[in-house]
Amino acid sequence: MSFFTDLAHQYIDGEWRPGKGSWDIIDFNPFDGEKLASIPVATAEEVDQAYRAAERAQQAWADTNPYARRTVLEKALRIVEEREPEIAAAIVAELGGTHLKAAFELHLAKEFLREAIQLALRPAGQILPSPTEGKENRVYRVPVGVVGVISPFNFPFLLSLKSVAPALALGNAVVLKPHQNTPICGGTLLAKVFEDAGLPAGLLNVVVTDIAEIGDTLLEHPVPQVISFTGSDKVGRHVATVCAANLKRVVLELGGNSALIVLDDADVEYAVDAAVFSRYVHQGQVCMAANRILVDRAVEAEFTEKFVAKVASLTVGDPADPATQIGPLINSSQAESISRLVDETVESGATALLHGRADGNLVSPSVLTGLSADSPVLRQEIFGPVALIVPFDGEDEAVRIANDTPYGLSGAVHTGNIERGVRVGQRIHTGMIHINDGTVHDEPIVPFGGEKGSGLGRLNGESMVEAFTTQKWISVQHGRSQFPF
């Protein structure tokens, strides 16, 4: 496919070039195994070249009038809008996203680009009073300099763009490393969009590589001041450790184990719809997915019957078919892992109301219940189409179960009483929770992020200014200070 082969390069200092590594990252279609592209990996030397190019280009960009920076982002938005069918097809091919998923990702990507356009003008300084006579305190918001971005495979275009566009809008330069399974949609496609939008060379660099080749070079390099990472909590902890040792700021958007709670006064049919989407969108490969569905025993039988029936009706198959609702997992390792997890959980005593099976990378949905309270599957992130139904008696038990996890990213509460739902939501230790809705939401101006093992920091809106700028105090003495010696 020429779309993929045309973008199968490193993008460093405005140049498209092959990596100098001795091996290739092979980009496969996860549904049919078609080879989409082959990309020689970038070496540690090339990571250095990318960071140095970013460092050289950044100051002139920071000095550029923010209205001019905004113009580049406006052009990038127009390009995404014009090429939307082509980008959607790439999402379907490279990551096995369904048509619905591709549309969902692109809708959010455009919204976040629109917000980034506004961010270019957002940073504001302050003049603060001083106890010293004649002194004026000015506090400036300035770019951090160079930002390193590491993005995941599940929403690669959106989640790369979500850090890259605001960082650029605020006057920074960026080095982006996409996930190895989605090097085009998560990496070089963004480079092409911004290149065509007129972004000066060096401000966005994309290195397609692997830690097997570069180790921690991307994190330890002296140039970047902030690392924005989206991915698993295991890798996120390593990123945080390395960055702390090198005195770098981090923004970590990590995994989740969200609970969707159905209280005894909920609209059951609506809760079923919300729960099915929240668990099975993009095959469950979503950090905000409703891993655990907690249902009051008063409505457990009705909810479970309707939930299982709806899940059983989902269409599993080729993501290129518009009728498909469940496509493939990203790779065979993930498919095997999910199948093994379901089998082991059932062998340990759980009941499979639906027992999904693997066919290549396609894994049909599973619904498990009857789990013991100490079942390890209740406390881990399941990145696949597996729902766990857990009954409870009353709000207090629902809150206790929901909080019994090392994660705290998203969640939902369904109830006929909105304020009751808010009260329950306030007791859940999570960064985000939604009343009478699904668990999978992201909006450009709300603070997005998690508690506990789900990350550090927030993105979106004003949080982007906090993440990608720093404060600088300049004092001006209009009179004369008195010194003790």
C-alpha cells in the first residue's frame, strides 16, 4: 500500500530518511497479516540528532508570534479534514479499528486540534506585588523547550496528536516515538500533516524505533525537559523512575480498571447499552474501558440477561466491513494473552456466560461472573473484549469494590437520582467518573488523567499549559534596593 510505504521513514530535521539500525520494524495489518510497511529502526545516534534538531529550531519558534503559530495549526486541521477518508482507512488497516472506531478517533482528533489552535494564545503572565519598595514582579509563562512524546497503539493518531499539537502551539519542539505496532498512524502520518501545514523543519521529529535498539536514550537525553507518555502502568513506572533520576517532568497517562456501577434505581436497558459500549469499544483496548461492571443484586438478573444478549449480538470480523463491531486485537501475543486469561479465570471457578474464542487475532467477547472476591483478574487491566459482572448489596459495598484496585482512571454510576450518583462518584478514588453515561470519554477542555496507578498529571485545556510551559520570575527594581553590606 503506497500510503504506508510512502510514510515508512524516519522524519528528522525536516528530512524523510531510513533509519540506520540493522533491523526493521514490520508494520502488519492485524486482521489479515498483510505487510503494510517495513521501517529500518532509528538508532540512539538518530534519537540524538532528532533532539538536537528540535533544540536548534525551538527558540525561533518560541519567539514566533503566537498568531503565526496558530496559523500552522489551523492548516493542520484543514489537512486532517480534507484527508479524513484516507486517515480513517489507515486506522482500519494498521490497528484493526472498525469504521465506527476510526470515526470516533478522528472526531476527537479534530476537536483536540481546534483546542490546540486556541492554546497558542492562552499563556498569560502576571504582575505580582512585592514587599520591597520600588520592585515590580513579573511572572512569565514560557515554553519548556523540547518535549518527548511516547504514544500507544490503541488510539495512535489521537493520542500522539493530543500531546504534539498543544506542545507545538505553546512554542515547544517535539520528538515523537510512536508504538512499534502503529508507526504510521501514531507517528509519520502526523509528521506529514504538519510538514504540509508549513511547520518549520526540526520542530517535529518522528523516530520509529524500539528500546531493544535505543534503551532509555529517549528518556535520558539531556535535551527534553518534559516526557509525555501514554501506555501501560508497568512501562509508565519505568519512565517515571528514569525521568526522576534525570530531573525531568513527566505526564503519565496509564492504564485503568474502571468500574461501571449499576445502582438499584438505574434505567437497566440504558445501563446495558452504556456498559456494552464501555467494555467492547475497540475490542476493549481502551484504558478507560469498563473492566468491571458492578450491579446491585436487586437488578442483577435483569441486567445480566439483557447484557449477555446484547454482547452476543455484536458482529465480530473484518474491520474493513462497516457492519463489524468487534475487530482484531493488535497482535497475536495480545490475542493469546486474552484467551489464556479467560480460560484460567474459568478454571479458577468463574462462570462464563459467554466464552470468547480466538480466531487469529479476532477474539470474540467473553462475559464472566461468579468471581471470587480475591480473584486477581478483578484488580488488573484487561486490554481485550472481556467483561466481568460483579454483584453487590447497596452503595457502600459498590464503593468498596470499585475502590479495590490499584488503578483510578475512569468510571461510571447509573442511577435514577443524579445527585445520588454524584455522591457515589465522589467516593470513588478515580480521576474521572461519569453519571448515567459510559466510562469512555475525552473532551478537549476537561482535565484528563488518573489517580493511583493510572498516572501522574493531567492533559487537556489549561492542564496543557501546565504540562508544556514553565513559569519564569523576572523582577524589576524601579528604585534602589538597600543592601546590608
